Amino acid sequence: MGVLDSLDALDAPSTAVPADELRQVKTLLWDIVRVNVAPAEVDEVKRALGTAAVDDNAQLMEEASALATIVGEVRRDVDDGAVARRLYENPARALVEGELRLLVKSIRRTASGDLAEGSGRPPSGRPRSLAARQETEEPEREINWADIGGGGVDDPTRVVDPPKPPPRGAGVDSLLGDALGPAMDARTEKLLVATAKERAMLEYVVGGADALSIRAGTPRTPPSRPASRCHSSRPPSSAGSHTSGAGAPESDGSSSVISDPAAAVARVGADRVTIFDVDAVAAPLRELLIEERAALLDDVEYLRRCLEEEAEIGRRVRAPPPDVTELRNYGAKLRGVLENERERAAHVAKVEKMLAAAPSDGAKKLGRVGKLRSLAKTLHADVGGGGGGDDASARMRDGGDDTSARTRDGVASPEPPAAAPARALIPAPPPAPPPIGARRQPGSGGAPSRPPLGGRRIVVSKT
């Protein structure tokens, strides 16, 4: 969604994911078991399952519920700040900010090696090295009629799902990730940011994009849930399910304890527990309580991350806006950076094209340096008219005296023709000077005459 589309949808309601939907455990196992236990037997059944384990899970559930409530309140504040940001917006500022986002996106793509972005050519037309083509190009595979329309991996008509939007609130690099370009490395960050003021303007632009997405009704993608002890100790539900004899998929306890705790309790036969049969179901119920505790710990950690990221988003959204003149100056700098990066990308593309067109004899043995030398030799041969390049290379290998003797200050002297006599190249010696005291005849050569010394003696002292 572009900037103009986002500006047209400013009044759309926010579609943030409810905080309670971010949790895995929404109902405790003990609450399900206690419903079907007689009131007089509740304490005894709880003691058989483990009072400490049940109380610990209850405390973790309360903590997760409190965190979910706080996350919901912070999200509402962020939405209010995003709506209030429109009070100081105007078309000129919106255009400048949109241009800055496009510049940042182009710079990051060009600096990351996207030669098509830098040279202005489509991706399919940019030259690539032989190693890159061998790594990226896949061999043609045979298409079977049985695979067409099946929806499997080998189905040529299968539609690939579009990439998911990047998570919000993961810092400048994450917010500018897939939406505004590839990941920012140290070199790209140095190109975009040189001072603390420029970093503040970049964060403002990022916060503006985030505020636009909030007000435009873009669904908030929650941050990716990290692998926890709960996830590492149990397989995923798709891989952890197996088929029963009747043909219906049957999930194991570790997967259903989160997705459907009531089904997990019924599967172990604890839907109706009494003091007489509690010992038979106590062991599987304790295992389910352990799995539930791991999932609750995961929920608490995940909600804390959501709270921190929402607070960071709110800080950027409520940050005071920089002056439009400062944003324009920053945009002028980014335009110069983009022009330099495009020139560099075009130069890299030209070198790649020259390397691809270089002779391939012995290229595998010589490598990249060998291909460069072979290319230079070919260029010398083309300039010298065929064999001239080889003769020049031979003279350079012999010592280079002939070439250096005919070169002065980088300008090559003309070489004499083969039929010219050698004496024609030797200038005539100057005439001998006249004797001392002799007068110079008019029209004769030599040094000009000097007036007589008048009887004075010249004494030369040696110091």
C-alpha cells in the first residue's frame, strides 16, 4: 500500500489484533477438571494432582492476563497518537515524507547489491556472474500430467502465497525491512545516517510510515514468537498428529493441551474424576500441567515483548516532527547518495558483463584474476591492431627498456622509420668557440662578442 493510499484511508478504524488473541493458554486445565468434581472432593483431587503445580499455573495465568490488559491499553494509546499526528500534517509534508521513504528504499536495495535497482534495468536483464547464475538457476524439471491441478509441490499451476507483512515495532531496521528494502547493514546505515539529527529524521520517517499503516487499518502483525521450552519439548500440531484406526486425525496430549484443553482432559479420562479413580489419571494430568506451565511461561515472555514493542512504536509516533526544510535537505543528501550508488551499481554491472564476455580458456584454473588478465590482454591486442598487444607484452616482460626509452612524462615519442639512416638522427655538433681575445666576425657562428676588458684583471678566489 502506497503513501497516497494510506493518506486516503486515514479515517479507517484500527484492526489491531486483540491482546487476548496473542495468548496460547486461555483456559486452565484445573478449571476444566474442577467443574466435574464434587465440591467435597475438590481439595483431595487437587492434592493428588499437586497443589503447588496447580497454584503455580494459576499465578502465571493471572500474570499473562494482566500483561494482555496492559498491551491492549498501550495499543489504544498508540492508535490515539497516530490519529493525533494528522493535526500537524499537510500535503507538502506528506509528499516530502513519501519521497524520503522511496529514497531510503532505493538506497537500501542498491547498496545491498540489487543491480537492477541501481542501473534502472529490470531484474531479468541485469548481467550476473557465472557463479551467481549457477547458484540461482534451477534445472528444468519434467512436468507430469498427474501433478497438474493437484496442489502439491510439483504442481506447476500452484499459486504461492504472498509474503506476510513485516512485524511492527522491531526497530528502524525491521520496520524498513521487506516493505522499504532488504536488511540494513553497517554500510547502508552509514550511507543513510551520518549524525544523530539524521538518525532522528530517519526514525521520524519510519514512525510516520507506521502511523499511516495504523490509521489506514492495516492489521498489526504480532512479533514472531520465539522458540521456547514449550515448543522445543513438543512437536507442532501438524507433525504431532497421527491417524487413528477410524481414519480421523488424533492429536497427542502436548498439542491439544494448548489448542483444546477440554479434549485433552477427556482423552486421558479425567473429565469426571472422583477420589476413587484419581490415582489412575493423576500421572497423565501432571504431564499436562507441566506442558501448560511451559506454555504459560511462553505467553508471559511473548506479551512482555509485545508491550516493549508497542511502547517503542508509541514513542516514535508521538515524537515531535522535524521542520519541512530539514526534511528537504535530508532528501537532497539522499538523492546524492542514491546517484552515487547507482553509478557504483552500473560500474559493477559493466565489470560483470566484461567478465562474462572474457575468454573462458583456462578460466577455471586462473580464477577471477586470470580472467581479468586475459581480458586486459585482449583489450591490448584490440588496441594494437592484432599482434601489437603481444609484442608490447613481450617487451614489458623483457625489461621494458625500449618502451621506457621512448616515453617521457607519459607521452610516447615517435619511433623512427626502418629505412632512415642512423646519422640523420644524430644532430651536428655546435661550432668551436673563438679564441680568447679574438673578435667575432659579423655573420659568423659561435657565442656573441663581448666588449674588451680594458686591461682589468679578473681574480677568481677559491673558497
